[in-house]
Amino acid sequence: MDLRLDSEQDSIVDAVAALLRRGGRPPERARQVSGRLDAEALRRLDDTGFLDVAGDGSPRGHLTALLITEQAARDLVSAPVGARALVAAYTGVPDPPRAIGLAFGQRSIVRWGTDVDAVLMLDGAAVRLLPAGEVTAERVPSRMTYPLARVSARPGRGTLLGDGAAARMTRAWRAGLAAEIAAAMTGAVDVARAHVTARTQFGRPIGSLQAVQHRLAEAHVQAQGSMWLARRAAWDLGSDRQAALAAAYAASAAGPVFDAVHQVVGAIGFTTEFDLHLWSLRLPVLAAELGGPRAHAAAAAAAQWPARAQGPARG
């Protein structure tokens, strides 16, 4: 299996990174838009067509949309890029608005919930698209790097999407979620690695200590594993199993990676002057989304052994 991106995919990722960094380097840009939707970054991606790459419905288009989602998360873009580029397109939302929030149930926590143009709500076996005016969004006080809101809607409101939309939305959401977690873990590990390389104690870099190396090496492996599982799921987006496995692995790894990067950098990791929190504080929010690791793992098991998931046969 060739796990390398081809030249066209590399070029797309580079172009997205260059486009997003016109507003400044990721840490500085993230501080400027802290606590709100980065509408300018989302507009740039929309105007250049990057939010519509999954429109052809091909595996390559889905993977490209995921790569754009991954790069935006790596650059700390505060906007629902994956929701628009991957989830809405694959779910079958006609003419999706630029800023779309993803809701799990009739009352749920939604990232950027007070700032989006519409909400795509997964409600059991149904999916509804609700304009912002048809939902109630109450901002939730949070120290996390995402602006959060509790979004609710009355039953029957919005546009009901067709058969199969719930399964498609769930798979795309899980794949995109795994990519965002992988990007946040990668950024956090990079910041921690740079710190322990430069920081000395007792005349030697902290990073020369074997215990520190082991913690960061394991975190790096978990970040890379999450990234490749997400890409695999995007390529085979019709597979419930692949999407659930990617989300389960990434969401389960988020906690250990969070602990590892903060442990090796010490108390400075909890200060706003240090960049680590810009990536690491995304992890608890992402890990809990769409039911969390247990829900993803249960879905993976049900996809692998559907007969067991349905229970014993009754005669």
C-alpha cells in the first residue's frame, strides 16, 4: 500500500496552507480570532473552490476534502471547514451554506453554534438542515479554543434530507473528526518537542531524557495513526467500519496525548503565553463529539459483527 500523497494532492495541501496563512502565522491568527468564527478564512476557501472539491462524489474527491480539513485544523483555523467541505457534500445537502454547524440530537453542543448560517442536525435516523433562524443557540462559557453553543430545535423544523442521509453524515463526520483530532495532536506534539529540545535542566536538554522521548514518541505515533486512519476512512467513505475505527482510535488517543504533551513541558503548558494550549485544548472537545470514543467503538463493533449487534435470533 502506498501511503504517500501524490504531487497533485501535495500541491493542493500547499495551496491551502499558503491561502490560510495570508492572515498571519497559525498561532498569531488563532489569537486574533479566539472565541469566534474565522469568517475570513472560510470565505477564502469558498471563493477559491476548496470547499467544493468533494462535489464529484469520488473517493479522490472525498480524500481531498479531508486533506483540506486536516490542513485547516493544523493551521488552527477557527471555522467548520470539514462540516462544509466533507460532511455537507457527502450527506447530500443541496447548495450548502458556507458556515455549517453539526449537531448530534435535538439539543447538543455545537462548535461555532451561535455564528453558523445553518445547522445540520443528526436526529436518530433522520437528518435535518435548519437555517440559523430555526434553532436556538445559547453560548456556553468555555476555556477551550472553540466557541461553543448549546443548540436546540423543535421536532419537524428544517428540511428533511433523503433516505440514507443519517448514515452518510455519520461516516463523513467521523472521518473529518479523526482528521481534526490528528491535526491537533500533531500540532501539540510539535510544540512540545520544540520546547524540550530548547529547554535545558542540569546542563542538558530536557528532550535528551529517555522518559521524555518515550512519551513524545508514543504521542507522535498516535497522531500519525489517527491521521492515516482518517485518510483511509475518507477514501472508503461508504464503509461504516472504517469511519468508526478512525474516530474511535483518534478520540481514544486524544486524552493520552493531551496528558503527555502537558507533562513534558510542565507548568508553562497551561499559560496563555505558550502556544501549546492552542492545539491541546481542542482535544477534549473533539474527543467528546458525536458520542465520544465509546460510541465510535460500539459502531465499529456493530459494523464488524452486525449479527451480534442485532442480538440473538428469536424462533
